[in-house]
Amino acid sequence: MLKVPVVPLGTTGLKVSKIGFGTFDFGVPSLKITPRKGAGILAESLKLGINFWDSSDDYGSHPHIASALKHVPREEVVISTKTYAKSGEKAERKLKSILKELGTDYLDIFLLHYVTSKWIRNAQEALEQMKDLKANDTVKAIGLSTHSVTVAKKAAQLDELDVIMAVCCKANPAVIRKFKKHIPLEDGSMDEMFHALELAHNSGKGIVAMKVLGGGARAPLFARDYRQAIEAVSRFEFVDSIVIGMKTIDEVKKNVKVMADG
């Protein structure tokens, strides 16, 4: 059976699969993916080596993960979720409800969601306050997700931060400009993002690439050449894992095969 490689996530001490399971689609009402159905897909993905499950407090997929955790050992999966909380205090309050929703007493990765260049200073203050969550073992690693090169560069220098999740796809500038809606860089170029993430990884940060296949309704280029898109980013030495949104076990198997063949 094909399996996804598992690698260290920076210096966090966590080991994650090279492909992470993005659970956004589980919370889309029109797809009608029940927690029970989602749990089955997640459990099957774990058998294929995908031990890294990513969510957010606005996805609506926490119940699906909670259902899956009733059938798989908690210690075998790395769970990441995100929050739009704007302070460490609010993030801590949100974490309590998140843990209840997930049905677990700890979280592997807790990220500030969609940090913009205008908010990076306040985000740094929030992360400083969130360090206490690691001290009491409620959270193993903290960090942020971003679409901004400015934020990625700053995050590379922050001692209080362990993980960066950022827009990272291998496409030429013309394609990125054409499909800006699908490859939503807030600022800078993709090459500058690569450089910022490489610096961050060299300083010990765990790097998770997102929007590898584009965001939202997939851009035509990536829908057609998804194999090349996945392989290109997964080969970057500074990328530990790539999170891909999936909603069926067939999609999981297809992406696992790309990683195994690569």
C-alpha cells in the first residue's frame, strides 16, 4: 500500500505527513458531508499515512475531526486549527471551546488565522501571550497563517513562533497575476515568499504550504496539472508539509499517489 512520508515539522518535535488533510470542504453545507462521513474519510487517510489534519474555527469541520478521534488513537494524529482571535487572551478563551468541539484535551498546532501585514505587530503580542499555552501542555506549537510576504519575513524572526502556514505554489508570475483570485498573495512575489519561508525554515520554524492547487474554485491551470503543482512544492527543502483540501477518499488516494510517485 502506498503511504505518505512523515517528516519533522521544523524543530517543534512533531512529525507530520508531507501531505496534510485540509478539512475546509467538510464544513461546506452544499456538500452535505456529515461528521460520520468525514470521520470515515479521515480515518482512511490515516491508514494511507496522512496523520496531519488541518482545520479552523470557522470551517465547521471540528465535529468531523472529533468523530474521527473516536476511531483512531489520538497520539497518532497531528491536529492543527486556526483562530481569528486578535489577542492572546481571546485566543486562550477560544481554545477552550475548540478543545471541547474536537473532543481532545490538547492541540498539536494552534495558529492565528490570516495574519495580514497591518496586523503583524499585534499578532506578535498575541503569540507572546500564547506561549503559556505551551508551558501547560495544552498546545504543542503555535504560529500563524498568512498570505503576506511581509508577514512571512517578520515571522521568520519571531522566537515565540513555531509554525508558519503560507500561500506557496509553483507558478510563473504571469499565471499568478492571471489567477490572483485563486493565488491570493497579499503583497510581494511568490519568489519572495519562497525566500522568506526558506529563511524561516533555516531558523527552525515548521513550514506548511497552502493554496498549492490554488484557493476557492481551483484555477484551471492547477485543476489540469495538479500533479506538477504538488510535486513542485513538495520538493522544496524548506517546505515540511503541504495542506490540500480534500472531500473524498478518491481525492486522498490520488494525492497520495502523486506524493509516492514523486
